[in-house]
Amino acid sequence: MVLETDKYYHLYNRSNNEETIFKEEQNYIFFLERYRYYMDESVSTLAYCLMPTHFHFVIKIITDDCVSLKKNIAALLGGYTKAINTTYERHGSLFQPRSKAKEIDDEEYLLTLMTYVHQNPVRAKLVGRMDDWKFSSYSDLTGTRNGTLPDRDFIRSYFSFSKDFQKYSEEIVPEIKKRYWV
């Protein structure tokens, strides 16, 4: 995985064999707490979505120490796996071997990707609307929840009001092409 300072990335990984990695609400919360612990000082989180079998984060690297950042990603996933294994009496790896970090070098694609990430629960038919899914940054970025993980200043640099981002996200739903789906 290649990571460079001041660049944007789509960071994601899935479970092995489509196993559920977030079995109950407290698992999602624990994962986000661990994410904040390992990642907060190294990245600016622009958007995220945790799904039952995978996760997505849209990030900007803000650290100069990308070697340590890679170790922190491994520690996040390894520690989460260990906690799930202990709690649910399971063994072995939970995530696929390598997390993906796809560089985003186009602003239009970056905004489209943020919407794509938030659309995951709707497309998976887990909820009817993006703001119904508790485990994404969508409600934080549209102003209906006051979460502190996503960088709201970033989205404000593109949209004057939270409702403008919400409108953009809802309008672009049918336009997201299959090539964005991971």
C-alpha cells in the first residue's frame, strides 16, 4: 500500500468469506473508537461507512510518517480482530490480507466517492435512506447529527450549507456508475 502526505485516499477492506465483522451495534462503536485512537493524528477523515462485512474511509493523509500510519492501520485491524475473536470465541483472521488505499487525485471523483461511500447501506437494502444508517458520516456531513469524526470544514469548502451536500448526494444516487463499486 502506497501512502503519501497531503494526498486523498479511499481506504477499505472486507471480511474473509463475507463473514459479518460488525455483529452488533457495540462492535461498530468499538471499531470507530479504535479507528480514532490509531488514525486521528495521521489522517483527516472526510467520510466513512461501516457495513456488516466491510468498511470504507475517505481520508487525507496529514502525517509525514506514512510508515507508522501503515503500522497503525495494521494495528487497528489486528486489534479489532483479536477483540472479536475473544468476544465471539472465533479464531483466525477476520479481514482480507491487504487493506486497499486507492489514491484520489480528482476533486469531482472525490465528491462522487464520498457519496458512493454513504450510498452503500441503501444499495445493500439495509435502510431506505442514507441518513437512516447510523454507522456512516452522512448525517454528520448533512447536519442532522453532530459527530466529530468527519472533517466538516472540508465539505463546507465545496458546499455552503449542509443541505446543499445532502441535495447533491441525493441527486447523484442514480448517476454513480458501477465502476465506483468495490
